[in-house]
Amino acid sequence: EDVTGSKQPLKGKKVVITAGPTQEKIDPVRYFTNHSTGKMGYAVARAAKQAGAAVTLISGPTQLPEPTGVDVVHVTTAEEMFNAVMSVYPNADIVIKSAAVADYRPKETFDQKRKKQPGQWGVEMERTKDILHTLGERKASQILVGFAAESEHVEDYAMQKLEKKNLDLIVANNITTPGAGFKGDTNIVTILSKDGLTKRYDQQSKDEVASRIIDEIVSYTERNTP
Ligand code: CTP
Ligand code: CA
């Protein structure tokens, strides 16, 4: 326990958290992004810090204040997030990937503003790297925690992601349900674990959800440590 009497179950652990959207540039005035606000990931960063961890928060563009006592790395694109995460991965004990990484980026970017023209404009898109999938491939002893943003078949799709990306835990949410997903201050999640547990939670504040995620990581680690 620390001076305030709170438990420190992650004391001595290095935790890396990603948060927010990424922005994929087309030209100096335009980009592709998504509705992520970063609130969930920032709440997880605060909760991990509270639990005693040394926290690195790798954040896409958000409007949120930097959590105190947390090492914050600001990135813009999926490629920058990939590089930032990979550079801290070998020393990490736990990685929690709450960022909403763009799956596609414009194949071509323009250094000058593209002027409007008559008729249609088709922007060709290419895939970004799947950061979490790469972490799963390169996993040593790290605990890997993913998120699954779904609009249907939430638990099935989340379980498929857990297996495909070699995760330990996945936090699934239906981003179309009122009270859940990107925008508000609450979320409704199901946490699935590699060792077969499914925990369904009612609507809670993102701070409370963050605490549940930390609790699940701690109990998963206890269950799976010989
Ligand atoms: N993720 C990632 N890198 C990407 C895309 C996703 O690290 N390029 C991570 C997210 O941070 C999240 C998890 O993978 O932790 C699942 O993201 P999600 O968008 O739900 O799933 P995808 O695997 O991208 O599949 P799809 O969007 O088609 O459902
Ligand atoms: Ca995606």
C-alpha cells in the first residue's frame, strides 16, 4: 500500500498503453481519422499509475490533459504509433492497446493542398500495419491486452481477435450501443481472457471500466503464474 492506503498490485511493472485515434494525412489540410476521443485509454493510464505501475502512454491526437506521473509520447499516424510502441515493447511487462488505429491510409499524400476539381475524387487507400498483431508475433513474456470495437457479433469477433493476435485479454465493446464506445464518459464492456473467462459488465464510467481492466490483468497474472 502507498501513503494514501491504496493497493499497488502493479508496483514494479512497466505498462505501455496506447490511446486515441490516429490521423492519416492526404494533404496539408485533409486527413482520415475516426471517432476515438482517447478517454478510455487515458482512464486506463491513470488506473495503471494508481496501481503502482511505471506507465508510458502513447497517444494519438486528443483533447485530453496528460495524466500526472505518466510518460506521454504523442504520435499522429499509425506508422508513428507502430514505431513508438515497438521501441518500448522489449522492456514492457504489460501492453494495453486501447487506441483506435486507422486500418487504412491514403496511398498517396500531397505536399501541396490538392485543389478542387470538377467531378469525383477517388482516394486510393492502403492498409496500415496491425500493431497489436505484430506485438503478438513478437511476444516474449509480456501480457498483451487488446480492445475490440464491434457493431455486431461482439463476443465472437472479440474472441477471434484474441486468438489471431495472440492476446491474453481482450476488452470488447459494442460501439453502437448507447452508453458505450467512443464518445461518452461511460462504457459497457465484456472482458474475455485466453484462459476462458468471460466477464460481462454493466454500463460504468470509463474510470470504473479502467479499474476493472486493471483488476482483470492482475487476476489473470495471478491465475497464470506458476
Ligand atoms: N490495432 C492495432 N493496429 C491496427 C489496427 C488495430 O494495434 N492497425 C489494435 C487496436 O488497438 C485494438 C485491436 O487491434 O486493440 C482491435 O482493433 P479493432 O479495430 O477492433 O480490430 P481490427 O483487428 O482492426 O479488425 P476490424 O477493424 O476489421 O474489426
Ligand atoms: Ca480496425
